[in-house]
Amino acid sequence: MRSSADFVEWASALTPDELTEPFTFVVDAGGVLRLAARRSEHVVCAGGEEVLSAGEMSFREESGRWEVEEVSNQSTGYCPDVISWPTVAEALDRIRVQRPSGFTHEVVFRRCRSCQELNIVREEDFVCVFCGEDLPPSTSSATRTGR
């Protein structure tokens, strides 16, 4: 989605049933928002390239204007940090879609330094569910490559 016209054309082709589910999204390295059906893998949506952010997003049309209803950084393919929100906001602003002030659902990802397994941190419990080791309190990068 490079423009408002691109988004409106894409959204207009959707059925009401399709709009009931969130969509897979990525913001590619050029800052362009890419959207795909929820069942699509983020890495496929991005063409296997690195991204600035990724997750799931749902839309609704309100008084003739499109807006983001919900948006998360939930992507186990890329594991984007919550600090990737500004790139999502910029991509949505570029195509003139109303948006919230941040992710409506934030997912915190950490890779265990000991066993290398990916963890989703729940309730600020930074302990690896696979080996019990402490997880890093922060990430070094919001951008990940796909697997």
C-alpha cells in the first residue's frame, strides 16, 4: 500500500466476511505497508525480506473513512519489538488510514541466550519456558529476518 488510493482499491474488493478477521501485515524495509490474509505467513507477505515491523491488523469503515480497529506486533516469524510502532504509524499515515496511538495488543518476544528458543513474555516473567534461564530484559533490534 503506497497510497490512499491503493488501500481504498484493496479494501473495496474485500467481502464483509473477509473484514471480520484481522490481516497479516508487514512494513517492509522501504516503509511500505503490505497486507495479506490472516492465514498468510509474515515472511511470505514480506517476500522473505527483512521488515521494520510485522503483526496483525483489522480495519473498519466509519462514515466513509477507513480506520485501524486493532493492531498488534504478533509475528513469530519476525518477532518485532514494540518499539517498531512508529514505522507502522508512518505507513498508515502515508495511506491516510486512521490509527490508534500505538499497538492495541503488544507482544514481547525474547530469544533465550542459553537454548536459543523463542519465548513470548507473559506478565513480565522474563524466564525461558523451555530451559528456565533468565531472558534478556530488552532486545537489540526491532527488525528480524524470517526463518
